[in-house]
Amino acid sequence: MEELEAGLDDIRRSPKDEGALELIVRRPSVGERESLAEGELDVVQGLVGDTWKTRASRRSKDGLAHPDMQINIMNARVIALVAQERERWHLAGDQLFVDLDLSLENLPPGTRLAVGSAVIEVTPEPHTGCEKFVSRFGVDAMKFVNSPLGRQLNLRGINAKVVQPGVIRVRDVAKKI
């Protein structure tokens, strides 16, 4: 936990208005991950080829894929700290990893981000860790990202939905609009 807390200053230095898209991860089936150099964001499908659309959600009224949880985004500095090795970033289960301040203060629900030729909108649905996050990164990592400060800074990440389809590429700029 001390090591995680020692990384807070670096996380807080994340860019506020625009930052690089560091990794795109598609989940083609349960337990599988594909790191992409380029992906397509679609208003209906989310990240094309990802299983979001077929995943059930306890948070949606109909039990189907939650429309406000289409895209999961995590701060690249947080996952670097938690995962320790870049080869383990994809285990978080998020699709986009950006070097950008994802805090509630900086990116409240309704904020739009341009990424490549796509536009996504931050949604109010909270993004919290699950048992898989604990098994992959440990209990301390879960406590760290879900602590009161962790929730304020959205260390576990944020949810978003696609509002303008487009192509995204690793190293594209994710920019508040």
C-alpha cells in the first residue's frame, strides 16, 4: 500500500485537457484480450469486436449490456503503478488507457473527449473493481483505487459511451472538447 500511495503525486500530474491514448484493448470473448494499434468506436457496438454488447449487466434495467458502460477507460499512470509491467495492463479489463486526469473534478459526467476521429462522453455510472481485479492485482490495489480519494480521482477509471463513431489509434490524443 505504501508503494501505491507513493505514486499518487505522479498520478495527480496527469494532463488535464489532453493526453495520449497509450493502449487499446479489445475483449473478443470472456478471458481473452487483444491489444490493438488501431480500433473502431461505434455508437451501437462500442469498440468494434469487443464483447461489451453481449455482456449482461446487473446495473441495467433489462439485464443487458449497460449503455453507460460501453467504454471503460483507465488512467495509464494508475495501471502502470498497479500492474508494474506494461504486459499486464490488459488484465484490468478496460478498453482504453490514457495519460489523462480522469478525476471527477476534471471529467465530470457529460464531459466529451475527442479521440482520433471518434467522440466519447463520460457517463455517471461508477467504474469499480471486481473480484478479477483483486485476483490480478491484489487486495491493496483494490483498496487503493476504491478508497475515498481513489473514488474522487477515479483511479479505477471511468465509463463512457460513444457519441460519434470513428477510428482511434495508439498515441492519438484524447482531448476534452
